[in-house]
Amino acid sequence: LIQLYMPLNFLGIVYREIRQALTDIERMFGLLKENREIADAADAHDLPAERAMAIEFAAVDFGYEPNRQILRHVSFTIPAGHTLAVVGHSGAGKSTLSRLLYRFYDVTGGAIRINGHDLRQLTQHSLRSAIGIVPQDTVLFNDSILYNIRYGRPEASLEEVLAAARAASLHDFIESLPDKYETRVGERGLKLSGGEKQRVAIARALLKNPPILIFDEATSALDSATERAIQRELELAARGRTTLTIAHRLSTVMNADCILVISDGSIVESGTHAALLANDGEYARMWFLQQREIQDERGQAIAAVVG
Ligand code: ATP
């Protein structure tokens, strides 16, 4: 029986290895599939490398499918070094804005410009080099945590990786792992929590050191202490960069230079947190609703402890 068991066990291992490799490739193809729709224009030029980059959405229309419009005449600017946060109900079109800025898709009307350059006239390589993304759900490769952070800039030195990990409050956690920076993570290695994965993404973005940062806030609830810590690290990372934050919780956008409220693909309000509260419109309604929910949750938690 043992003679049969060994080869079968070996086959099982081989099967798992192949399955995992396929999963990684499928993920990569997922990205490639999205990119396939976009090609560099014949006369495309590189985005001139500058530290200060201003973003402009000018009357942007967009739909994933021809018969369903998702964004309608969306116009806003983010001055270089400023942070703009976008809030709105689920499905309003918030993440679509970040996909268009990274040019996974082209707008169907209007234009998006960076420092005055229409994205459609730029090489994708130069555009994407200028943008760091901290996505909702970070893809971890089945490799060491060192590899996973260095993915932000593969030629980075070890010192630079460590500095990025420190800045993202990840270093002490990594040092506590059995193999430290060589610890394997991903599906076949150590599973990281949502907050830890977001920190890996922040460290990657810091290592890339781009002038533009897109932060797509995780929808799955992080506990409030982790959320506050991530928020602080992100505000540090955003310093001096032009930042687009897609927010699912209003508590994380209070310090943004400007907040856009999107409803059904259109901007319905914009301003600072204080100005929007004073406006007493959609944002104020969402804010008080969320505050009530938070208080109710706290009340229930206290009742559970007392009861
Ligand atoms: P959430 O807060 O739930 O993340 P959101 O405001 O970010 O929502 P988007 O992800 O921008 O919303 O999606 C806007 C609309 O576009 C939704 O109705 C969604 O179903 C649709 N949509 C998103 N991605 C695609 C796609 N790849 N193909 C077709 N429709 C899509």
C-alpha cells in the first residue's frame, strides 16, 4: 500500500502546484484581458516625468456596455498634491473612476487629462508608471513577503524595501514571522489579514514612489483600530502626491481637500467635509446615517457585554 501511497501523494503535490500556477496565470490574464481593450495610439507619447501632476476629468461619459451608461458628464480637477475623495452608494460608479484613470478602459465621451495630456495620447507604460494603486483586495503572489513588497519596484534595494515596510507599519509584524522577510505568503503560504494585505499594498506603492496615488478602500469591514491605523499610513503616503480615494466609509474622508458625492454616475455635491455638512444635502444625510449606525453598533456591543 505504501508503494501506491507515495506516488499518489507526489501526484497530489504536483497537481496542487499546477493548480496554483494556473490560478496565478488566470489572475494575470484577468488583468491582461482588461488591458487588451486598450492599445497605445500610433503617435502616443510618454507622460513627461514630473513630481507634480494635476488630474482633470472633463465631462466624462462612460459605460462598460453600449446600452448602459455608468458615468454621466463627470467633471472635476485634482490640483497637484491634493487629495480628492469620492463617496456614494454601492454601484454609483466610484471605482469606475479609478479604472478609467488607470486606463483599463477609455472614456466614451469627454476626456481625462494629466498635466494637460489626454490619457489616450499617452503610452500606457508611462501612464501606469506614474500611478500607484492600493486596491480593495491586494493580490499576493505565492512567494516571500520580500518579493511581494518588492513587486512595487523590482529593482529596489533591500534597504528601500525595509524602509517602505517600516513606513507602512509592516516591518515589526514581518520581523515576528518565522522566516521574517523570507516567509512565504499567499495561498500556499501564510494567509495575511485584510489589514496586513492593505499594508503590503501601501508598502508596494511607497516603493514605487509615484506622483499619483489611487486608494480604493476595502469594502470588507476592517476593525476600527486597524482602519484608523491604515488611514494614518495612507495619509502619510499621500503627502505630496495627487491622490484619488474611493471611500466606502465617510469617516475616512474627513481630511480630504475635496469630497465628491456621486449618485447614479453623476456628481451631485462637492466640497470639504465641513462645507458638505453645512450644505445639509446628500452627504450630510449619509454622514448622520453612518454616525447613527456606528452608535447603534456601539450600543449593541455595550449591551452584549453588560447583558
Ligand atoms: P461599490 O461601492 O459597491 O464598490 P462603486 O460605486 O465603486 O460600487 P463601480 O464598481 O464603479 O461602483 O460600478 C458601477 C456600475 O458599473 C455597477 O452597476 C456595476 O455593476 C457596473 N460594472 C462594474 N464593473 C463592470 C464590468 N466590468 N462590466 C460591466 N459592468 C460593470
